[in-house]
Amino acid sequence: MENGNLKMENNIENAITCFKKGEFQQAIDIFSNILEHEEDNAEIYNNMGLCYTKLGNFEQAEKSFTKSIKLNPLIPQSYINLSDLYYKSGDLSGAIGVLERGSYEMTDNYVIAHLLARVYIEDSRYDMAIVELEKILDAQPENYDAYYDLGRVMFEMGNYEDAISNFENVIEYKENNEFLYYYLGQAYEANNEIDKAISNYLKATAYNTKFPMPYKKLGVLFLAREEYEDAIEFFEDYIKLDIPDEERKNVNELINRIKGKLTKNG
């Protein structure tokens, strides 16, 4: 019996080695051989599903992941892999269905709950996303990723004050992130708190001088305030960055119009 277990372990190791080397069909062949003796091995079906996914054989991958879940409904990775298969094929409803079942089977698995919330967000099911995210935060009050996603949902729903609150919570745990400061700036701007919006856009540019969008936002906000010199400065910084040529052309024309206005008024 011990020899049999050792042989199976060696086969699994060989299959995993093949997978890591990109020899996916060879890995499938080894896993298939194992299943001849371990036909109820849910982990092997999950591993085969990954191999089929790498080969682009989504039909067999789906069958393998589904078989894994049927044999053992308490393997989180099988739900995650199957939902990812559906998600990448554009089937958000299919991905949601798989994650909902996984969340039902494993109510305390917050990785699945978080993935489910994110697919809900992408499918514009905001109320359902909020339920999942609040469940996560009840159990993990320092989960800044959940606060971030909740901020995104609140922003999309037009609840800018709650969006700001959640983004500010993230900053308590994760500073020096240009995207976070940019999104927080957007929330403050939408809430008509322009000074705070400008402050956060400036922080975004400070942490990543090559991140284009906050430069454009700053240019627009200073232009709206008729602070033309500052507007020109940020627009000129913006067009030096990696943006589409047509965008660069349009903003350059805007800069010239502002400069013309200053010359006329000067």
C-alpha cells in the first residue's frame, strides 16, 4: 500500500513538473493514468482542468473542473478556476453562478466571496456586490481591497461621500498608490470638493510622474478656476507622457488657445 501511495505521489510530482515546463499534454497523460486507479480524486480533475485551459481546450477544462466540484464541493480552487474560465470567455452569469455555489458551500471562504463581489461589480449588480463586500469587512475589518472595491461601487452608484470614506480607509493601510489617490480625487471632484480633489491628483502625480490621467484632471480643474498658468503647466506635462497622438494633438491645441487668451488679456 505504501509503495502504491509513493508511486502516485511520484506521478503527481512528474505531472506538476511537466505543467511547470509547459508540457501540458504530457501532464494530462500522467493525470489520466492516475485517475485509472484514483477515479474519485477531485484534486487531479482540477489539475487536469488547468492543463486543458492552458491548451485552449475549454470544453474539456470545463468538464474537468465540474467533475472536481462534483466529487468534492469543498475545494475552493475548483470554483475559482471554473469561474475564471467563464469570466475570460465573457460569460459573467456563468462565472457568478459558479462563485455563488462556492460561496454557499464554503460560507467562510472570503476569497470566493471577494471574487464574487468583483464579478457582481462588472455585471453592474451593485447591491449584491455590497452585500458580499460588507460580509467580508465584518469578518476582516482591515481588508483594504474590500474597502477599495466598496469605494468603487459607491462611486458608480453616485454615493460619493461613502466612496470617499472607503477610499480613505484604504489609505490607512496602503499608502503611496497613485491609482488610489487618483480615484479618491475623482470622488472628491464628483462631490464638488475641488481643493481635496486637486490635493489627491497632485499626490498621484508625486507617486508616479508618468501616470497621465491626474495631469489632465489637474489641467482641467485649474482651467475651470481660470488659473491659466497652472492649467498650462499640467497640460504640458500631460502631453509629454504616453497618450494617443490624437489626444496629444487636441490638448496641444487647447494649450495654444489658453496661451492666446493670456496674450490677448496681457
